[in-house]
Amino acid sequence: MISINVRSGSVKSLKQSYYEALVRWVGICLICQRPYHRHGSYTRVTPRLLGPLYIQRIYCKHCGVTHALLPCFIIPFARVLDVVREAAIMSICHNLHTIEELAEFLAVDPTTIARWWRIFRSKASMMLQALSAILAQTPQLADWARGNVDTWRERGCKILELIGRCRATFYPRFMFCGFAWVNLFDPHLLFKRKGMPDRTPGSANTG
């Protein structure tokens, strides 16, 4: 999949903004450097807040590779908006609520939130590596890299901090949450599909 930047001022306009972004989007295949061609669409029924969403497919005729163009506010294979998952992870990292309390607040099953936390922990090292590589381009990296990362919560807080620093430094006008920015940088950093190996940080085409 490829995550694309969608500019929208409200949740109500997210779908329309995504369709408008599709019209403007152009991209080239990372393998052969030839333009992608539009290749039909499919209906995505989640996240529930938005209702059915028609996702554009693109195709490289030379390489035979097909991608889905996902809006940045959707984590691949997720059933909720990225802002919901980010809120859950942030609350766990800062020890604000129990998983049971979060489940009630967010209307998500507790086992789902627990699974999000397990996935986030499994991705922690890769995310720290990828985010540090981006911030290495700035003189403040040494200051941002400081702090305890001994526990999972401390590592999580550091990751959330670095995501915020990356957004503020390189994408100051980005309108969505930190996880949506990560989707643009590399959509593989925030999900783990069963049977699928981890990707190298920054290897995805963000359009």
C-alpha cells in the first residue's frame, strides 16, 4: 500500500478530501521509475465513523505491481481511525488509564487495545531507529535522544515525542495526528500483518 497526504478541516469532509487528493496524486514506481496507472478501486467498509470508502488501486504495467492508495488517516488493516489508536497508545504510555477504561472511552474491545499495545511494542525498536535517522539531519538530535527508555512505557513516550518532533520540524502544516504522519513516512511501521515480515524503515513510497 501507499499512504497519501489528505488535507481536510473536519471529520465530515475526510472522505471528500481523500477523493480530491486522488485526483491530484501522481507517482512513479520505485523499482522501474515509470508512472503508475490507475487500476480500479475497492470498497473499504472501515473505519465505521466514515462508512464505506472507495479506495483507489494503482498498477505498474512494467513490474506488474499493484498498490492501494490509502488516505494518511487510516492505518492499513485497522478498523478505527489512526487517531483512536494513537489516543490508546498515548494513554498507556503515560499511564493515564487502564486498558478496560480505554475500551469504554473509545468503544473498542479491551483485547483489541491490548493487541495494539503488543504491536506497538514489537515495532518500538524499528520506530526509534527510523525516527532517529530522520532527526539526525537536525542539530538538536542529541537533546531529543536523551531520556530513559528502560521500560516499555518510557520507550513509548520517547517514540511519541520523536514523532511530534519530526512533524513539527519537517511537516509543520500536517493536519492529522502523529500516527497519520508515520503512515506517510512508512505505513509498515504501525502495523504487523500475520505472516508478513517487517519492512526496512523508510522503504515505502509515500507519494
